Amino acid sequence: MQTVGTVAALRRIVGEWRRNGSTIALVPTMGNLHAGHMRLMEGAKQQADRVVVSVFVNPTQFVAGEDFDAYPRTPEQDQRKLREAGVDLLFLPEVAELYPADPATMTFLEVPELSGDLCGRFRPGHFRGVLTVVCKLFNQVQPDVALFGEKDYQQLTVIRRMVADLDLPLRIVGVPTVREPNGLALSSRNAYLTAAETENAALLYASLREAAEAVRRGRNDFDQIEAEGLSRLRLGGFRPDYFAVRCRDHLATPKPSASDLMILAAAWLGRARLIDNIAVDR
Ligand code: PAF
């Protein structure tokens, strides 16, 4: 595996692969890689001849007061895992490489219809930072395909929308969430949980499953289902941001007869803000 820190070096290597006829998959990450990320790498190897992984803790997607400085950074460990996983190229830039200009004065991307809702409501400006860095990475690597985890379902949805709206020439593939045995979705932010909180955190997915089961059995009083989810989380010691039943495609509020649904939740437990979701067909 080669490791580069500059866009110029990245372009040189990827350009040569492309001239040789290879297809390229990109997995953008913020590092501190866990089994959920490694599932993305496995998927990437099935999708293309060459796999590029970026590890970059993107400052523009952290809202004021969030954990940018504290976000776990484990570059040596990440490098070892990526090498073992057979990744071809690691792009590990410094902040100044991706943001040579002051971010306050530069161009940003936004999907207004989706960016201010759900997580965007509680993290204003977050998706603007995600979309901008992801679009920059797409332009730098020019991959045929890019892979993202379904745990961050709203992120996956806004990225798909950006790709469609801007005619970006690549495919986006969503990869299923990897979970602890108790159901907790793997996330770098789980490191903020104490041992007791990690056990208790199983309630987030359990509440989503319960709501999904109710919808599957025919309930369509979605407001009530959301209220029950919020109250279950509060009783379990969480401080929920939202618990929402949405259309799966565009995350709009569903009509009672809607069939392809997604239930999404975000809630704080101790120092950790956890997000998760579950798809419901009926
Ligand atoms: O999901 C993440 O880790 C980040 O939001 C991403 C997509 C790498 C952009 O910084």
C-alpha cells in the first residue's frame, strides 16, 4: 500500500492506474477505523480494480462546540489495518492540503431540502462540510465508485442527491451497518461511552426495531410512534435529538400509506451522540 499526503501525488498514482485501464473505488473516512469501515474496504475491492481510502478528520463538518479536537486519531493503527485489508492507496492529507484557502471564504455545497432536517437541524452546517469535502475528494480521485456506510443514512442520502444534481460521473454504494453483539452500531464515537453506557446503548437499536415492528404490523400513526420512541429513549437515560419515521428515498415525511420507510434516530448517551436507523418494508 502506498501512502500519500498531497493531491498532486494522489493524482499521479491514480492517473497512471486509469491510463492502464483500471477502475477505481474510493472509501472516504475520518480514520479510527473499525470493523464497520473494514466492511467498506471489502465492498470496495469487489467494486473496482484499485481501492483508494482517504483518512481526513474534516474540520468543516464539525459545528462550533463539537468534538473536532477530541475526535480519535489513530493513523498508525489505521495504516496497518488498511495494508492488511489489501488497500492500494491511502490518502492522508493535512488540513492545509485540502483547505489551502480560508474555509470562511471558499465555495461550499448544500442540498437545502435535506441539509436542515434530522441531524442537520441539530448540527447546522454539518452536511455542507460533508458534501464539500466529499465533492473535493471525488474531484481529486475521480473514482468510478465510492462507498459509504448506511449507518449515516442521511449523509448517504445527501451525497446521492449531490451526485444526481451535479451529474457527477460515479456510482454511490451504501454498505450495511456492522453491529456489536448487543445491536449497537459500530462508530468511532462509541469510544466516548463508559462500559455501562455501552451496554445501555443497545436500547437505541432496540427502540428502532420495536418501532419498525409496529409499522410492519400495520400501524401508520407515525407521530405517535415517534413520540413513543423518544419517550423510550428518555426513560433509558438518553437525551434524544430526534426519532423520525421517513420515506426511504428522499427522507420526506411519509403519507400513512407509504411503503418504503426508514426510521432514524439520534440521541446522546453520556458524552457520545449516537445515530442509527432501520429500514421498514411493508
Ligand atoms: O462519514 C464520515 O466519516 C465522514 O462524514 C466523511 C464521509 C468521510 C466525510 O468527511
